[in-house]
Amino acid sequence: MAEELFREDSYLRSCEATVTGMAAGGVTLDRTVFYPMGGGQPGDCGVLRLGEGVEVRIADTVKDKETGDVLHVLAEGETPPPAGSRVTAEIDWDRRHRLMRMHSCLHLLCSLVPGAVTGGSVGDGKGRLDFDLEESPDKDDLTARLNALVAADTPVAHSWITDDELAANPEMVRTMSVKPPSGSGRVRIIAVEGVDLQPCGGTHVARTGEIGPVQVTKIEKKGRLNRRISVAFAP
């Protein structure tokens, strides 16, 4: 199993690693900075750099369904480096940072809307959350309150609690559609100081001001008790 360096430091852009093998079309490493798709956040893309200027393009990153290991999915036409090769694993940082900003933005949105979250997606420059709500909030008011939280430049930090501690505090779980990343004995918690606290395995910015101006682009009625709220970075 790869050591998942991104869990402790979302700002790591590269790391030295050793290829441990191939599985289901993806390269496995002993350690990685590549985030695998999960929790509504897309997997990272980037490159594995070998010696003498050789590099292997990585189109996506996912979790192996059988082992849970991180799979670095090769771009079309790429040849996997042999097991035992030393590589530099380097993510597409600009894309990752946009995903971090949007993921943190959705946590702020979650703090402003009282309904349980029934679905969601983190996109490149945009995202959405579905809420268990009867009435739609006012779009302009929600945009203003969201930007106020961004502008407050509040610290965002992670910590760990045990599975038992999470089970004893079920109110921390806002998402009905995605199970918290538990089962390993501990659960990663993302805290926006004084604003939001919930389990999350994704990557986030260090302060809300890093998100930048955003706007609520659409609020849709998807059912009697379902409202989809879409957000995007302001142009």
C-alpha cells in the first residue's frame, strides 16, 4: 500500500518513489502525492519522471477496488516503468490547486445551508452540492454570505479522530450519499475554524481567502426535498 503523502500535506507537488507494480491498468508506488478519485473529488493527473528526461504521463488516479491501493492510471500510449524503478511523481499542480479551492468552498457552502447533503461533486473551477431541503435559498444572498466566509481568510486544518469517536458524534457527518473515510481505525477531520467541522479525505487550502471570489450560479429543484446548489469561481 502506498504511503499517501497528500493526507498530511495537500501542498506537496512531487515526491520520490519506487514503482511497486501494475494493477488494473495503473502503476502502484510505495509513496505518492497523487490524490485518488473519491468523496466527490476527481483524481490527480500528472507525470512520473524517470532518469534521462523520460517521463510517463498519468491521466487519472483511482483506488484499486480490491486492495485499496492507489493506482496511477497511464495516459493512452504510455508504457509503464518496470517494478523497482525510481521515479519522481509530480502532479498537475495548477489543476490540483483549483480542486482544493473548490473543495474547501463546498465545505463553506455546507456550513451555510442547514439541510443534509445528499450528493455533490468537486469540479475544476466549479462544483455542486445537493441538499435535503424544501425551500430554495436566495441565490444572491447565499453568494454574499459565501464570499464573506471566503474573505474572512479563516484557517483550514486537518486532524484525526478514531472510528469510535466518529461513531459517538454522528452529527459530524453531513453527507448522506458518501460514507466518511473510516474503517482504518482513524478518520480524517477537516476544520474551518469556527465555521465547519466534518470528516473528509480530500485535499484543501490552508485558509479560506485562498479560494478567491465565488458565485452561486444556479439553484435547482430536483425533487420535493432536493435542492441542487451550483457554485463557480467568479470570472
